[in-house]
Amino acid sequence: MHLYPTSLVLLYAVTTSLGAWTPLRPLVRRDNNTFLDCLEQAGLDPVVEGATTYANDSKPFNLRFNYKPAAIVYPKNSTAVSAAVRCGAQNGVKVNARSGGHSYAAYALGGEDGHLTVSLDNLRHLSVNGSTNTATIGAGNRLGDVALYLWDNGKRAMAHGTCPYVGIGGHAGQGGFGLPSRAWGLFADQVTSIEIVTADGAILNASTTENTDLFWAAMGAGSNFGIITEFTTVTHDALDSVAFAYTFTNYTAEEASNGLLAWQKFANDPENPLDANLGLQLHIDPDSSAPSGVSFSVSGSYYEAKVNATMAALLADLGTPDKTMTQTQRWIASVLYLADIQNGSHALNTTTAPDERDHFYATSTFVSEQEPLGKPSTDALMQYFYGPGTNTTVGWFIIFDLYGGAKSAIKNVGADFNSFDARDALYSIQYYGSYSNSTISDADAITFIQGMKAALEDNQPNTTFKEYANYIDSTYSAEVAHQKYYPTHTERLTKLKDQYDPDRVFHNPQDF
Ligand SMILES: Cc1cc2nc3c(=O)[nH]c(=O)nc-3n(C[C@H](O)[C@H](O)[C@H](O)COP(=O)(O)OP(=O)(O)OC[C@H]3O[C@@H](n4cnc5c(N)ncnc54)[C@H](O)[C@@H]3O)c2cc1C
Ligand SMILES: *[C@@H]1O[C@H](CO)[C@@H](O)[C@H](O)[C@H]1NC(C)=O
Ligand SMILES: *[C@@H]1O[C@H](CO)[C@@H](O)[C@H](O)[C@H]1NC(C)=O
Ligand SMILES: *[C@@H]1O[C@H](CO)[C@@H](O)[C@H](O)[C@H]1NC(C)=O
Ligand SMILES: *[C@@H]1O[C@H](CO)[C@@H](O)[C@H](O)[C@H]1NC(C)=O
Ligand SMILES: *[C@@H]1O[C@H](CO)[C@@H](O)[C@H](O)[C@H]1NC(C)=O
Ligand SMILES: *[C@@H]1O[C@H](CO)[C@@H](O)[C@H](O)[C@H]1NC(C)=O
Ligand SMILES: *[C@@H]1O[C@H](CO)[C@@H](O)[C@H](O)[C@H]1NC(C)=O
Ligand SMILES: *[C@@H]1O[C@H](CO)[C@@H](O)[C@H](O)[C@H]1NC(C)=O
Ligand SMILES: *[C@@H]1O[C@H](CO)[C@@H](O)[C@H](O)[C@H]1NC(C)=O
Ligand SMILES: *[C@@H]1O[C@H](CO)[C@@H](O)[C@H](O)[C@H]1NC(C)=O
Ligand SMILES: *[C@@H]1O[C@H](CO)[C@@H](O)[C@H](O)[C@H]1NC(C)=O
Ligand SMILES: *[C@@H]1O[C@H](CO)[C@@H](O)[C@H](O)[C@H]1NC(C)=O
């Protein structure tokens, strides 16, 4: 039950045929209540501005944004999701789904004021079919809950990202990368069917055999085509692995540039194609305890018996690490380790404590197999990190995630498997900057982070870089976003948007 301020509450009464005033249940009267009454009549109990929980319910993960939704609803089933979509469509109110609410641009709130946010928090059902090993996952689940449930129910697993609080809805909708993705694919690639509510309120199933276009579009450009209420996915045997990290704390920018070139060559060396079970990253972070002020760390996960021999080829070029870490882990321990949880697997259950929020800007680059970075580009990037990067109040971090290589499942499903549009990626780069806007303005912090990507791109002018929609850049227009996230799929996606949502009921500033 959501509480409304008394100023908005009037006791609503009607004159019955007997001529007497009969008090009905207290309804909320508003200036123009067609839309809100529609939601209430569907049993949706909308949270509106002025309600005691409104501020918390409308607070996004990224505190840089402060959008004011017209209403937030918490449907308990897909019929109620459908009713909410119809209320929005009939009253000209734009609609957005919220799964985990971790969009970097707060797009679950629409990316502007006045939208209806359909929060899927109550759609948290989970099951595994023991004979097919498929999972059914309500769209309100978070990654931590999914990992924990699959482990607890038959030691099953999926490839997914590291933050336990990230929602399945956005993660799967826009791709979804984790260290096992080179073996098992992106989260979206592991989905075999969805239940989705379209702009007309229809509740459809979509898969590679039913509503196939819709399924293709929703797995990759998922926030544009409807509200996914349920995912059916494959699962995998949860494997033990070894986590490793080799950290260099006293590189010069020149050594770090050569280190990145060595990492890039190792990542896609035709003489030594990497096993799909190797998950590989490179982290670059400011580090005041490092002599150089920056830590350069190659990490990942692999089979215990193979890790030292495999990584020796790269370490021959990188030199002797200042720190080496290897830790053999059961599957669930690796999930906890990547989430940086020291507190036992119960902490993966996101219903036990709320997440922390952040004030930040982030953006990304995909480096393709065909056009790897050249030395001018890696030099400029490292000069930025080891120069201005050591003298800023922006708390930045950079993650390089290996996607490709000849044996990668991400690559080998083919360019048009679903609408995710970077099957040619060798690796992604995420540039993330967290800051207090009492210390540095949003504009200056954003310029600082964008300077990293500019250093890379300006020094490789003939390459057009794609980017990753799950690291959505809040500064892009729709046109730029389509070029970066869906360069070869924009035409087909726009046609499908016209077909499934001609009135743009589902809308954010970057939709089709
Ligand atoms: C701390 C952190 C760590 C991360 N780590 C990784 C990582 O390791 N790998 C990786 O790939 N990504 C990672 N991400 C990015 C993450 O995948 C995206 O932010 C993701 O889109 C968040 O999903 P959400 O459901 O929580 O967000 P939301 O804000 O709820 O949704 C994001 C977008 O998807 C739409 N949407 C949500 N649910 C649905 C639905 N059911 N149907 C249709 N549209 C929907 C929303 O309207 C919005 O446009 C990370 C993010 C954070 C904050
Ligand atoms: C705020 O909202 C979150 C969900 O978005 C919920 O988990 C939390 O309990 C709420 N906090 C309060 C104080 O209502
Ligand atoms: C900092 O950001 C918050 C949230 O966006 C905003 O309300 C506040 O006005 C900003 N403060 C400054 C000094 O810019
Ligand atoms: C569906 O959820 C709505 C509210 O979210 C509720 O009013 C309705 O009774 C539910 N229907 C079923 C069949 O559970
Ligand atoms: C009330 O809403 C309707 C339809 O949503 C709109 O046409 C009308 O102008 C609104 N009236 C006022 C007073 O805002
Ligand atoms: C599991 O899947 C099989 C094969 O599709 C099906 O026959 C069975 O009914 C399913 N079990 C449950 C509990 O849904
Ligand atoms: C999380 O905890 C709640 C409350 O104890 C429980 O109902 C739910 O099943 C747990 N979820 C998982 C995935 O273990
Ligand atoms: C969707 O699939 C489910 C489960 O197989 C089924 O119960 C439901 O009727 C299907 N819905 C439609 C609209 O076909
Ligand atoms: C770091 O490297 C510099 C040379 O680049 C060297 O002079 C210095 O001793 C090194 N510091 C440590 C702690 O290794
Ligand atoms: C791999 O190397 C580390 C030290 O670098 C060592 O501690 C570990 O035992 C080695 N693992 C195997 C399986 O040889
Ligand atoms: C560990 O998790 C429990 C339950 O979620 C929580 O109450 C406790 O504060 C956590 N402890 C630490 C040290 O984070
Ligand atoms: C560090 O940044 C401050 C403020 O931007 C600037 O005044 C100073 O010159 C910089 N120091 C170096 C060594 O670049
Ligand atoms: C970029 O392409 C143009 C035209 O193909 C060529 O003249 C130029 O040398 C290229 N620049 C670089 C840096 O490769």
C-alpha cells in the first residue's frame, strides 16, 4: 500500500439511485486522473509524486539523474503489466520497464520526466526443469539471485555480468557479458524464449520459432520492443575454475602501451588460439599505493591445470608481475569473488539488503578483430591514464573484456544471430568515472572520461568503433546511439519498431 499526501486525497462519493450520498473507498483525486484511475482500476496502486515512497521509488542507480516519472507501478503478473501498458498507451503516457534499475542513463525512468515506469520487482519467480536443464526466470530477478538459485538447484550456471544487483531485464535485453561468455555466449544468446508484453497490450511468446522477428529484436535492442516479463534460458554445469590476476604497479606509460599491445596479440593469436573457457580481462585503475600511480592488471578465470602454462606466453612479454594471485574456486565462490563479496553466498540474495548507488558517467569502445589498436592509439590511451589520470578527483576505472578469438561462442553464433551488433568484437573497453559533483562539475567529469576515448579514437582515425549498449552513453542522440550500438541492424530494427510500436509507447531518448 502506497501512501498519498492528504492534500491529494478526497473522500470520493457518488449519488446513488436512492438519492443518498454513499461513501465509496477513498480514491485519489488528481487534476486529470484518467491515466491514474486506469492504473488503479487495474489494481496497480500507482506511486505518484507526493507519495511518501515516491522519492525512493524513483531514485535511479545513477544519481546523476533525477527524473520525475508520472507514476511507478509494481505489477504482480503479466496481465497487470499488460494493463499498465494499455493505460499508458491510451493516455499518451510513455512507458518503460524497470528490472534492476541499473541503466547508466536511468532509462528505466524513461530518460526524461513524465513516463510510466513499470517496475518488475514482483516478477521474481525462478525454476529449473531438471530434465531439460532450462531455467524460467521472472524479469524482476537480479543476477545474484539467478546465480544463487541455479547453484542451489542442481549446481547449474549461466554466463552473466558481475554485479549481483544488475537486473536480468536490461542485462539480457542489451547483451550481457560475463567471463564465461566466450564459452556460453552473452546472456541474450542463452535465452531460448521470452514472454513479452507489446505496445498494444498483447502478451506474446517469442523465440526462434514463434514471433521470430520480435525475439530477434528484443535480444540486443530489448528496451525498445515491449516489456519482457519472463525469460526461458539454457543453463550449464557449474564448473570449478581458477581466478588469476597479474598486477604491474610500476609501469611507465610506454611499458603499459606495450603491455596492452601484447595482451591484444595474445587475445587473438592465430598461432595460439585461446580456449573458449578462458575468460580474460585487463583492468587499469588509479592506485595511490602504486609507484607509477596506476595499476595495470591482467586477470581472468580458467581451468586450474592449464592456467600457468597458458598465461606464461603473455607474461613473457609483460615481465614479472609485482603481484600474482591465483585462487581455485568452486563456481559460486567465483561469482562471489567477481562481485567482491567476502560475506557468504547469502549476500547474493538481493532481497536481503538494498544496493548502493553511484554518481557517474561511463562510455565504451569495442575493438574489432579486423582492426585492432595500433601503437599510436595505445600510446595515447596510456599517456592519458598515466598522466591526467593520476591527477583527478574523478574515481575512474577501465575494464577490457575479451569477447572474441577464433573459438569464442560470442563470435561463432554469427553476425545476425540476434540484434546485438558487435559479433566482430575482439574486446570491449569500459571507461567509468565516479565523482562527487561538489568537487567537479558533471560537464568537467564527463569531458575527462570522454578524453580517454578520444585519445584512442583520434589516434586511429580510419577505424569506426562500435560501442556496447549496456554501457549506455547518456550523452548520445538517437542517431549517434544507433550508429554506435546497432550500425548494421538499425534499418531492420527501425522497421520492426514501426511494426510493433508505431506510436512509440515504449520510448527513451535513444529508441528507434
Ligand atoms: C555495477 C555494475 C556492474 C556491471 N557489470 C556488467 C558486466 O559485468 N557485464 C555487462 O554486460 N554489463 C554490466 N553492467 C551493465 C548492465 O548490464 C546494464 O546496466 C543493464 O542494462 C542493467 O539492467 P537493469 O535491468 O538493472 O537496468 P534497468 O535500468 O532496469 O534497465 C535497463 C534498460 O532496459 C530496459 N528494460 C529493463 N527491463 C526490461 C524488460 N523486462 N523488458 C524490456 N526492457 C527492459 C529499461 O527500460 C532500460 O531501458 C554493469 C552495471 C553495473 C551498474
Ligand atoms: C527503496 O526502494 C528499494 C527498491 O528500489 C527498496 O529495496 C528499499 O527497501 C526502499 N527503501 C525504503 C526506505 O523504502
Ligand atoms: C549534484 O547532482 C545532484 C543530482 O543530480 C543535483 O541534485 C545537484 O544539484 C548537483 N549539485 C551540483 C553542485 O551540481
Ligand atoms: C495480477 O496482479 C494484479 C496487481 O498487480 C492483481 O490485481 C491481480 O489480481 C493479479 N491477477 C492474478 C490472476 O493473480
Ligand atoms: C486530460 O487528459 C486528456 C487525455 O489524456 C487531455 O486530452 C486533456 O487535455 C487533459 N486535461 C487537462 C485539464 O489536463
Ligand atoms: C520439463 O521439460 C519437459 C520437456 O519439455 C516437460 O515434458 C516437463 O513437463 C517439464 N517439467 C516441468 C516440471 O515443467
Ligand atoms: C532470497 O531470500 C528470500 C527471503 O529469505 C527468499 O524468499 C528467496 O527465495 C531467496 N532467493 C534466492 C534466490 O535464494
Ligand atoms: C506462452 O507459452 C506458455 C508456456 O508454454 C503458454 O502457457 C502460453 O499459453 C503461451 N502464450 C501464448 C500467447 O501463446
Ligand atoms: C619504479 O620504476 C622506476 C623506473 O621506471 C625505478 O626508478 C623505481 O625504483 C621503481 N620503483 C619501485 C618501487 O620498484
Ligand atoms: C601456478 O603458479 C602459481 C604461482 O605463480 C602457483 O602458486 C601455483 O601453484 C601454480 N599452479 C599450478 C597448477 O601449477
Ligand atoms: C553480511 O551479510 C549480512 C546479511 O546480508 C549483513 O547483515 C551483514 O551486515 C554483512 N556483513 C558485512 C561485514 O558486510
Ligand atoms: C593537477 O591538476 C591541477 C588542477 O587541475 C593542476 O593545477 C595541476 O597543475 C596538475 N598537476 C600536474 C602535475 O599536472
Ligand atoms: C586513412 O585513410 C586515408 C584514405 O584511405 C589514407 O589516405 C590515410 O593514410 C589513412 N590514415 C591512416 C592513419 O591510416
